[in-house]
Amino acid sequence: MNTILRILFFMVFVKPLVQVILGLQVSNREKLPPAGPAIIVANHNSHLDTLVLMSLFPALQLAHIRTVANANYFLSNPWLAWFATRIIGAIPIQKGSGLGSHNALNDVVNALRDQNIVILYPEGTRGEPEKLEPFKRGVAVLTTVISGVPVYPVYMHGLGKALPKGEKLLVPFICNVLIGDPIDRICTNGSKLMRELQEEMEQLASKGNFPEWS
């Protein structure tokens, strides 16, 4: 039943929202992972981020997409917890524990071993619109534990203006998603992997040629 509700939610509500109200523009959609296991690494500026990323996939693939989420927020009340875990497919992680936590790491690894696509935000929290913060090492930890999983960098622009952190009112705004080439080679050097991801994200941002916010 949750799979049916998830598909209905995205087809009836989310897809019209991102396509009509946000005027979403996607570059290189064909580079998205066709199936799991895979990791999507994206910048994080808005609660819209996960909805937009999931809306890019075919409806039947939604059941196999999971996202790492802040347990302090999304488990704060029973209804929100049900919606986050059952409809969005969230993997809740206590703020501050990161993927270095044994239980948190196990949950994400199990999701990947179950052939899911996992969305990660290595900045750790929502930041200022389109201002990249240094990445935390969670992705490197994961690729050490479960090797051979491709990592797909995705840069999003405009969502931090459409629904900024701390705001509840959605503002119509042209938003962009740029998808990079997957990093699918085995990398045993975690620091090198994180540098490559950060550099790739900065390159995707520069390819968009976005003007400075006024």
C-alpha cells in the first residue's frame, strides 16, 4: 500500500509542482542511475530537494529510492515520521551522529544491498542558497564498507530561493538540476574521493553559468 501511495503522491502532487510551478529544467537526465545500488550526492538548500530528485525517476522506480534524513526533524511527530519513512522512503539519522554511527551506517548499507538508490547530502544540513559547504566524509565511509557502488553527483540551483530554510511559503522560481558523470571506479582513498566529489559539484555549478543572487 505504501508503494501505491508513494506513486500517487509523486504523480498527482509532486510532478505537477516541480514541472509547472517551479518550471524545472534538467540537464543530462539520462545520466541518472537506471537502477540500484547507487548513491546520489547532491547539494542541500531546501526541503524541496528530495522531492525534486525523486520526481526525476519513473514512477515504478520510486519504491527503490531512499534518502538519508535528519531524524531530529522528521521523527519529531508520528504523522511526519510516517510520511517521511513510508512515503518518501527516508532513512533517519540522528543529527550529529553522521554516517560514522554504526546503526546509521548499517541502515544505509542495507538499503544499498537491497538494490536501492540512496540520496545523500554530504553538506549535512540545508545551507544558504547555492553556497556549497565542505562535504562530510559519509560517502567515503560508505564506499569503503560496500565497494563498487557508483556515486552520481547532482547540483541543484534555485530551490533554496523557492523554499528557503526556515520558510513555509513556496515562491515560484525557475529551478535547475545538473547531473554529472558517475564516479564508478573503486577508490580506497576516502580523502581523494571527497575532493573529486567537491570538485565535480563545483564544475557542475559553473557549467550552469548562473548569475549571482541579488
